[in-house]
Amino acid sequence: MRYIQDLREGDFIKNEIYLCKSKQVLTGKSGKEYVSLILQDKTGTVDGKIWDFNSEIEQYEAMDFVHIDARVTSFQDALQLNISKIYKSREGEYNPEDYFPKTNKDVEEMYRRIKQYIGNIKDKNLRCLLEEFYIKDADFVKKFKDHSAAKTVHHSFMGGLLEHTLSVVNLCDYYADNYPIINRDLLISAALLHDIGKMDELSAFPRNDYTDEGQLLGHIFIGSNKVLEKIKGIVNFPEKLAHELIHCILAHHGELEYGSPKKPATIEALALHFADNTDAKLQTMTELLGSYDTKVEWMGYQRMFESNIMRSTKGID
């Protein structure tokens, strides 16, 4: 199989199978219609174009697996497939695991560390709350282990939500060690719960796209509501502690313009925001650098970082 990350301009691929993530019929400047596709395997995505409708041997739709013949070209510094033949694949002709990006870390080991953090929570109310999600709810745990943390941007792969959550918890643990004024139990609990709404905001693979609920409500609102519902089932859960925990979740994006209903008003909320932002930004940079040939030093202007990104000396072959 020719993985997308291994394709180079000028290559010709024949009878390769990819997941057709999206399909649109568009009209070019000349007035002629063409088909625009996004094709995916576990290493990434690539744009595909069908200029001649005779290239479509049989009907296929978005989210189908398709056989393609294509020339690899370049358009605006990004690879593109000029497709000369395409038809739907049959079940058994492909291995689904080749098409869904997945964390390269050990899922069970990451989950074990999550449980270890929960076991170290001294506040009985917070520990009980976390156990309701991560220990007692088998469906939640299974979904959490498999889910992505984003549609694109960062951790947009199976296991990405688990990987991101653990990274944020690790950073928060460091903050609590170095700033004793922080309520460790509150901060670690907030870190463990801050993104659980993403399991309803985004659909599972292979689609990994925004749900109606996600589009209308967003993961911060969804997650906060889930936590509040669990808190209601815990007898004598302190009201002030509940408010502080929910505030951390509501404020973890830091700024109103980045989707937070509230700006951080407590040191725990501020620490969670910094941890979440740090992991998201560094993972985004990691994925960006990994998407280019290691011999490429300058990545070009990147909107998220508002800078022309350069590969540092350590990363140059």
C-alpha cells in the first residue's frame, strides 16, 4: 500500500485504495464541472480532483473506500491527486486499520496512568465523581480510549483524546508541584474532565466530524452538563467545589473569542488553560513538522502560529 505520507510529486499510483472522506461536485472558472475529493489513510489526507467524469467507473459516495489510479501533482505547495480512474472498493479488499490515524502510544498504559491519578485524589467527592466516569462507566471508557480530540488541528486521531487528556494532566501535576497554592485535587480533576464533551461534539471514526450537537452546543457546554449531571447523583457534593470545578471546564480555552464562556477567575482555571493550550500548540507543531520531509527546513507561514515555521537544528537530517 502507498501511504499518503509517502507520496511525492510526479508519482503515479495504480489501483490503490483510500477512504473517500468527502466528495463535492464543483464548477471551475471555465464553467466546467469537476469532482473534488478528500482522500484519507492512517498517515493523513490528500486532495483529489477528477476532471473527466468518465474516470468514475461506478457510483461511490463520501465515506466509501475507493480504488484509484492517479498522478501525484502539486498545487499551491500541497500535493494533489489528478485521478484518472476511481471505483468503489468491496468489503474484504482493505484493512480498516490502515485508514484511521491512531496514537503511537500504548492506550492501555495511558489509561492505567489516568486511573493512577484518580487513585491519588484525596478529596472523596472529586474521586467519587471521577470514578463514575473512568472506572464504573464501561461505555464511557471504551469511547474515551478510541476517540479523537479534534477534527483536524491537534490529536485528530484514534486515542487522541486520551493522549491529550493525559498530557494536560501531567502538566497540571507539574504546576501543582511547583505552585503549592494550587488545589491539586481540583486541578487534576478538572484536567481529567475538561474535554469529555468532545465525545459528543465529534462523531467516531471513520467520519470524525462535527455532530449536530457539537455544532450547536460545543464540547465545553456538553462536557460541563455531563459533569453536573454526575455531581447531582453524588450525595452532599459541596456546592462551592462543584462551581469551582465547572468554572475550570468553562474557562479552559482562556478567552471568550476562543470559545470559553468564562475567562479564568481561579488559579486552577488559569493553570488548566495554560496546560491545555501548551499541549495543543506543541502537538500541532509536532504534527506540522512531521508532515514535511525532514530535509525541508522552512515550513512556510502557518496561520495558527502567525509565523513562518522553521525546523530546528536537531530536526535536520
